[in-house]
Amino acid sequence: MPVISQRGINMPKSPIRKLVPLANEAKARGIKVYHLNIGQPDIRTPEVGLDAMRHINREVLEYSPSEGLLSFRKKMVTYYHRFGIMVDTDDIIVTTGASEAVNFAFLACLNPGDELLIPEPAYANYMAFAISCGVVVKAVPSSIEDGFALPSIDKFEDMITPRTKAVMICNPNNPTGYLYTAEEMRRLSELVRKYNIFLFADEVYREFCYTDAPYVSSFHLEGLEQHVVMLDSVSKRYSECGIRVGVLVTKNAQVKKSVMKWCQARLSPPLLGQIVAEASIDTPEEYMRAVYDEYLQRRNFLVEGLNRIPGCYSPLPMGAFYTVAKLPIDDADTFCAWCLSDFAYEKQTVMMAPASGFYVTPGYGRNEVRIAYVLKKEELAKALDVLARALDTYRQIWRAV
């Protein structure tokens, strides 16, 4: 029998989706599962996007240009200018979601064996794409005790070697919800300039910053025009995860030229998705404000509820719609699986993402989970009640053992 590749063996399972079979089995038994594991908003997609989808009137659903529709990229320029991100149409390459943008950035900028510095915990797919590209991830640990703030620059410098080629950040952060401050971004920019490396910046959640401080994009950093590769998506801001439209944005001509080779090899980003995404850029400000206010209320409700459960702790995230919470257990992987396979309260249970899958360092995050507050407060209240009862039952079982 042929043997699969070593890359396939090394590829990690998604901490977000690996428990799906257990969730499906629970649902088949009639159990209501509260999905706190995945960043799939329950917010209605903007009407302008839905209208564009309903009124697609084409006789041929053709390939779009490999770099994406010009009309969509022009609209993205106007969108970015609202945030003081001064880019041109030619700086934007449309991808099949931000995931493809990350993959293409790694392929275009990093050689097999090159090292990528990432503050951990980090979005698990960064590590998966790095493995696919033969890139070595070197994690710089952050701590739940200080709310997952950016590790000191000294810790980054301790890990830099001649093979270090880039730093990767997500701001606001997935999975922690941490929002990097202007001072943290300034220090990071100095590191990037000093060692002449790339800065990959995932800025998918820029609309969801719960602070009065100005949002600092990687494109706001002085002297980094040739270093920054920004990754973005319409999935979260417009509740359009399924249309799979993202972008890679850079002013580095060599990077753009290289990325375009990969774009041409995969032919075309989604045509229908781009049509919906382009229309969605005209989403009224009232919609965006209402969504923002909803997530802010959900954040406050969830974090307050978590911190009322004995032994639980969650810092207050200042961005995105996730938090990483510490639970009074020894192994979150076992606990999360048990919640789906062996536990139910009034025919309900919870599905969470074990945080160990967001760490590179073995043993880190063993008693932590990532929770996405993408459910209505009424459902979050029920999920918190179920979680509290699950923790109590689980600890009683292990005390008995």
C-alpha cells in the first residue's frame, strides 16, 4: 500500500473542527449543542450583499482575473482609505478567503527551512500552512495572566537566527481577542526594520476593537512599506464566511509578482463571492454599528459569566469575538471531548476549542479553551449554565476516580 507524505502525517488537526464527529453524534442522540468552538457569526449578512447574490444575472459564470475583479479591488481601496490605510488597486490581490492569502504569503516569501516567529497562542491554521510550506514556526509565548499582551521584544530577539525571515501577528487577535497597542506595534516595527524581515499581519477583525484608542494597522507603521504583507477577509465583518473572499495587500513589488504566480496556478478566486463582497462594501454604517454593539454586549456578558464560575478565568478581550479562558481542569482536550460524548444537562451540551491546538510549545494551554461569542446572549446564558454544570460533574467524576 502506498505511504502518504510526511507533510500529511505532520499536518495538525484543527482544534476548531476536530471534535465535529462527536458533536454530530451528540446531535443524533437529540442533544442540543451550543457551538462556542468556531468563529461563525450568527449575524444576518448585510442586505446589500444578499441582494447582489439574489440578482446575479449572468449567462456565463466565467473565470475572474487571477488577481480578482478590478471593480472589487477599486472598492476595497475606498474601504481601506476609511481606516487611513493608503493603498492602491495594484496593491490588492484577491484570494479564496484569508486562508489562501496566508498560504500564498508563506509560499511567496519563505523558503523551506526558514523560520517564522509567531506570538502564541495563535490561529492554528498559521501553523498548518507553515508545515505545508516547510517553514519552521518558532513560538514566542504570551500569558493569560497579562491578558496575552505582546511578549517583550527581548523574547523575540532571543529566538532570532540567520534563518529568521518573518514575524506573524493577528490584530485584533484570534484566538485571544487581544488588541495590540500603538506602543507594542511601534516596538514590533523596530524589530522588523532592525532584522530586515517580513511582517505578516492578519487584520480580519479590525471592525471589532472595543477601545477608544486609535486602531493601529501594519500599514500605519513608518518605514515598513517593503516589509508588510497584510491579510484580510470579508468573512467576519459582513458575516460572509461562506463566500470565501479574502485579500493579500502589499506594496512590495517582488512579493506581488511572486504571489501572482500562485494565483495564476489556481486560476481564479470565487466569482460569485466577489460580486457579493463588492456590494457589501456599501453596507450602511448603521448595520456596522449595530453589529459592533451586539458583539460588545456579548463579550461583556460572556466574560462576566465565565469569571463567576468557580475556578474559571478569562481576561477581558479588547477585540475580535473570542476569548481564551482557563478552566479548573487538567486537560481541556479530554474535557471538551467528554462534554460531547458523555455529558448532557437537560439534553444540552457545549462545544469548545481546546486551546492546546493554538500553541506550538508542547504542554501549553492544557487547561485553556477558546470560546467564540458568536451566539445571542440568551444562548450564551444557557451555554454558561451548561458549562458550569459540566465542570462540576467532571470534577466529581475525577475525584471519585
